Amino acid sequence: MRVLPGPRPRPELKPNRTRGLVRRATPIFAIAAVIALQAGLGLAPVLVFPLYLLIVLLTAFYSSRLDSLCCAGLAASGVAAPSRVAGGSADLAVPLLLAAVLLVVAVAVHEVVGRIRHEAVSAERRAADTARSEDGWRIPG
């Protein structure tokens, strides 16, 4: 048997469902950890808001719109729930505002990232079309 130099043919890659499941479940576990931290230490929503915001931003960058909104909704409920359980309408204003900020940030960041990706793909297509059209005008020889 003779072996030729060069790269070996690779088997077809199968979609990895585990990777997709981990990608979707990680923000949920992160939010659950922040909720546990918040409840365990009795922290105010303002103090854990940056953690929720970080999780929502990362999810908005790398996930679908639905995943991003679900993550933001869960984080918003994590911000608002402790104040609602404790009662008092004056204490509820700040957590509701923070929850609204999380939802708006998730939608806005996801839309901006989507537009940037669309523009990048469009620019690559235009460059490929230009290169193909230039190849047609070249003189052989």
C-alpha cells in the first residue's frame, strides 16, 4: 500500500448537539449562580446588576434573539424578585428599572451585532463579486 503525501481526508463533521446545549444552558446556570449569590449574601439588586449585565451582554453577542431575550428575562426576574419578595413599593422602583435596562440592552446589542455581521457578509460577497468580474476582464497571456 502506497501512502501519498499531503493532508488526509477528514470525515464529515456531524453537528454536535452537546455543544449547542452547553451554549444555551451556560447563561442559565450563570444567572442561577448570581441569584444564589444574591440571595445567600442578601445583596441589593444594584450590587449584582453588573454580573447580570455581563451575562446578558455575552448572551446577546453569541446567541440567537430568542436565547438572548430569555436570558435577559431571567436576569430581569433575578433582579426584581428579591425586592418583590421583601415587599415595599418604594424598593421595587430601582429593581424594575434595572430589569428594564437588562431587556433593552439585550435587544439593542443583539440587533447591533446582527447588523455588523450582515454588513461583514455583504462586504465579503461584494469583494468576491468584484474579484470574479475582474477575472473576466483580464487578458490571457
